[in-house]
Amino acid sequence: MALEIDIDAPATHNATRAANLDTKTYHLTLKSGATTAYEGTMPAGGKIENIPAGTYTGTLRSTPAEFAAPAFDTPVYSATVSGIKVTAGGSTPVDFDCAQTNAGVKFVYDASLATAGMAAVVPVVAQGNNNLAYSGANKSATGYFKAGAAALTLTLDGKPLTVGGSGSVPLTLAAQEVWTVTLKANAPSGGAGITVEVDPGTENNDTAVTLDPPGTPANPADMVLAQDFAACTGPALPVAGAVFNAKATYAGISGSSATAAGLAGWTLGSGVARAQGGVRIGQSQPNFTTGATAGSITTPALAALGSETTAVTVSFRAANHETAPGGITVSVSGGGTVSSPLGGAISLPAGTADGATIAESAAMKPYTVVVTGATSATCITFTTASNTVVNRFFLSDIKVSK
């Protein structure tokens, strides 16, 4: 008695079918009740000899073991056929219509992420106690998961981002699905939309969620201060791929113009000028004779803290105006200590020469500082790291949260 195995793998664009795979490596299990009549890879020619007469259930799978934990580039195809009747002296044909039993998730990164300084975002999909981080060589790989519940989170420079005010996005994955998740920034100042598209032939509907800008706390009540500089207009902030105009004119901000720029209550030191959705800070020429005060800007007191003394996280986006590496010093007054980085020193990579294309390293990027012991009297100051060399920088999207 024999079984003749045929694997039905229709030629189709739908990647959830078992097309174009080496089916000679497929693993077959043939059982009659608790008795296993055959277990192993497919024999040459797909014919299994010396099967005792009886009624069997056959399972054909592309891997020896069932899919157990999330893994990259590991689709599993399988089919089970019941009621296979093998008769004495006969040959029984069996048709296994194999289909994907797990679900795939892959990510596409829109060019707008670089514009928003979020090109380094890392998606992480978790299921149970396991997760896959889409970074490095796996940035564009397809991760595979069991059918069922999973959760998507995102990090930027090792720090979590909130999504629609939440720390994660639930995903309900079904067998034969391959999800394509496109990450796209909504605006240069940060924030991104996630468009979820499912390959044709699957049952899941398209869906969309919102990725919050860096520094947004999961609990909106934890936001202490936010300044997006939306009222500031002027030359564009550095965006990767754009051409830098070092000779652009940045209008200074002082007195009544501070209110028009949305900076009422802020303390403006020397060299604060408008940019589009941000400010440029620093003097075009240092005063070597008098040792003039370095360019700076200071937040209002953190009145939202009330009577509380607590640690706060200060997030912001910044870039260098100069072609030599520069820096920012973040300091506090009125109470509290900058605990990370120690001394509040932020290093900025070299900026872009006039007329050159802005590299990713020279574009606006997110930075974070931790202040411990902050109170309602605490003010936070951003200062050029030096007043003995030209050391101008761009600043935008300041957020202070508990």
C-alpha cells in the first residue's frame, strides 16, 4: 500500500500561499489514532511505500516542528487532511493544499521620517513574552508571529514613543496575513502617521494610528511645559536632503516681538532669532574683548508642578548651524539639578556648508535631558556651549514632562 502526495501550491502573487518553495523539505506526519505510521521529510517522487491499511490523518508542514515563537523571515506553510483511506494493494492519492499558518509583519519607512528627525525609529512587535525589534539587518525584514494578539511599540534613540497617547498599538493577526506597516511623518516638526496595509487576499481591514512626537508622555497630565515654536516664522530648519543657506536672514526676537513669536514669559538672551517652527541661538561673531554672554533662551518657571518636587524629562530637537562640531549646555535655575547627561552638555555634530546638501547627521535630531528635584520655580536654560567661537544652533519642539 502506498500514498502519493501532491502539494497544491497555486501560482499567485499572494505570499501567504506555499508557492515557489522547495517542497522536498516538507515534513509529513501520518497518524491513525495515536499510532504514527510515518513521520519525516517528503520522499523522492512524493510516494510513501509500506503504509498499513487503515484510515489516517496527515499533516504536511514546511518545518519539522510547529511554529513556536516570533522569528524573522520564517513563514510556515501547512495543511491537514483527515479521512485518508489506505487499502491493501492500492495506492491512495492525497492532495495537501498548504497555506501559511502564521502571520507576517513588515515595515516600510517613508522619506518624511528623515525630514522629521525620526529616521532612526525602531518598531518592536511583541507577542506574549517574546518580541522582534526591527533594527540593523532586520530593519526591513518580515517578522512572523502566531495568529492572535500582538502589540506594536516604537522607540527612537532607545527611548519609547507614545502612539495616540498610548504606549502601544494592539494588532490582531490572522493566519495567511502579511501586514505592511508604513511609517510616515505628518510634519517636519515631528509626529508620524502609521498606515497599516494588508496584502491582497487576506481578511484584515486597513487601519491607521498616530505616532506622537518624541517627548510626548503616555499620560497627558504628565506634560509640564510644551513649546512647538509654531508662531515662529523664518528660514527653514535643517532637513536632510535640503540645501543649506548659511547666508539666510534670521530676524532677531526681543521685546514685543517675543509675544508675536509665542514666547511670552520666556527669557531671551543674546542672539535669539526666528526660524520656521524654531529658533536659532547664538551670535554671528563672538565678542573676544568683553567676553559677551553666550546666546541663550530660558523657559518660564514650571508652574504646572505646583507643590510637587520631582524629576522631569526635557526633550527637544536641535541641529548645528556651524560646519565645526558644537554644543548646547542645558542648565537649571530656581531648583533642581541636571542629572543626565551630567553637566547638561549636549554635543552637536558638524553642520552643513553654505550651498551644500544637508546630511542626515546634520539635520534636526531629538535630544533628552533629565532634571531631578524640579519644582514650580525651576527654569531651564539652553545656552551655546562657547562664546569664544561662533557656536550657533537651531532649537525646536521643547517638551518638559514628569
